[in-house]
Amino acid sequence: MVKKEKRIILATVLFAAVLGTGTTVSAMHIMEGYLPPGYCIAWGIISIPFLVAGFLKIKNLLAENRRNITLIAMSGAFIFVISSLKIPSLTGSCSHMTGTGLGAILFGPSAVSILGIIVLVFQAILLAHGGITTLGANTFSMAIAGPAISYCIYKTCQKAKASKPISIFLAAGIGDLSTYFITSIQLALAHNTPDGIMASFLKFLGVFAPTQLPLAILEGILTVLIIMALETYGTQELIEIGFIRKGASK
């Protein structure tokens, strides 16, 4: 084996080792057993009304047109794939994109709550990513709060006459960051230090930030590209859900 091949194999092993590391405590999906029972129950109860609204929203979308299932399924698949790619950071945490901005922009935030909780359940069971006891907290941060902020950012940019790519980029990117902001609050409330909740919040946020900032930018770019592709190849589907007005220019 030549020296160059040995270096390639060594680099590959080191790369795999890095991807396999990262503490579960600081991962964006709060891991099983990391929240006290009372917090798990509280976040679960808080999430219930949003999930009911999301179920009714998807039910109405399908009642209006059964073909909407294609875009709904695509949005759910995007969330699953993109949020399953955990990237370890130098601070010992694991970060990942959320993918919820796409669904929030297309369907509104309530529908994404159902897509998000389905993804979180599968990830907790199949990938040991997140947990069942912490499902309520993870659902609120990633599938409720994040999409709601993405939607508000998108609508605000549209009212300000910002271009569609800029609106989508900001909505997806800021929605991604807001998920980690909410997660930091959840962790600080459950595990605050003698210095106070704010100090704990800043500590958790500081753990996430180095990796999450570039990932949020990347998610914004990916979301723009996906919607541009949909406008080219799925114009009729976007017209049917009201994202594009019939006869309007792209």
C-alpha cells in the first residue's frame, strides 16, 4: 500500500471518528431522560393544541385537493432527511438543520407540527435521535416554534416587498436558528446554574452557535433552491395550494 493510499485511509478513519462523536446532552433534539418528568409533561401539554390545529389543517388541505399529498409528503421527507444529518461541533455538541421552514412557507406553520412530530417519533425510535419522553419539548422547539417564526418572517418580508428568494432565505435560516434558541431556553429552565437561568441559557446557546450559524445559512440556500425547482417543475401544485397565483409571474 503506497503512502498516499495510507493517508487517504487514515483521513477517512479520522473523518468517521469525528462524525461519530458529540455529546448527546447538547444535541438539538433533547435526548431521552435529560429533562425532568414535570418538564416533559408540561411541554407535551403545551404542544397538544398546536398538533390538533395541524391535524385539522392537513385534513382541510387534503379535502380541498387530494393531490396536495405530494407536496405534504415531500415536505415531510425533507424534514426527516435534513434533520437526521447530525454535524458535531468543536464545542462537543451536535447540530443539524431542521427543514421545517419549507413546509411553513408552503402550507403555514400549523401543518408542519404534524410533519415534525412524525419525523421526531421515527428518529427517536429508529435513529436514537431525541427521545419519547422528550418528544413534547422537541416538538415544540422544532415543529411548532421554528415553523411559526419562519412563517412570520416570510410574510413580513413579503409585506416589505422583499424579493421572494430573500424572503425564503431569511424565513428558513432564522426559523432554523430560532429552534435552537427555544431549545436553549428549554434546557436552561430545566438545568439552570446558581448564576441564574440567563447564564445557563447563554451557555447552551453558545454551545450550539458555532455550528448552527453556518448550517442555518445552508438551510436557507437549500430551501430557496427547492422552491425555485418547484416553481419550475411543480407550478400547478403550487397554484393549487395558493403559493402562486394563477397567471402571476414567478
